[in-house]
Amino acid sequence: MRYAQIDSNGICFAESFLSGEITANDMIPLTDDEPSPLGKRYVNGVWEEVEKEEISQLPSDSEIIMQSISELELQNFEAQQERQMLAQQMADLELAMLEGGNANV
């Protein structure tokens, strides 16, 4: 069975090919020869064209991935700075120990 999945505004955002019949308010049955309704609005049993501005702009998968990569790179940068600070503190402590422990660290 072929279905169009619609959002809360009635706009089709996905087509599904399922093994059996389902009953759901957001799943509209389609015939095999019916053209794809992607991006169209379902109103009273009819598919209508939709202005591009009306289609909700969800972030694409690539945008979500890029945002996640950016966040991970920032976390990595911050961790690297912390490691460098700890390494400097360790070097200062080692130097103080070599100098006889008289230095103030």
C-alpha cells in the first residue's frame, strides 16, 4: 500500500510503501498511478499546490550533521586548551621539584 504522510498543516513531506493497510490521520492512501504529492497540501480529499513560503523549513540532515560537527570541534578545541593548561602546570611543578621545591607554583 502506498501512503502520503502529511504534517499538521496537511502538507505531504514523505511517501511510504507499506506492506499492509493502516489507519492514521497523517497517512493518506495513494493509488499506484497517482503522481507524487510531495510538497502539496491535502484539503478535503484533494491535493493542492502550496506556495514555497508555506512549506515549513526543517533543517536538512546535512545541516544537522554540520551543526553537530561544529559543536564537536568546539568541544575538542576547549578540551585541547584544557590539556595544554594542565601540561603547563605539570611542567611548572616538575621544574619546581627539580629546583628543590623552593619555587612558588
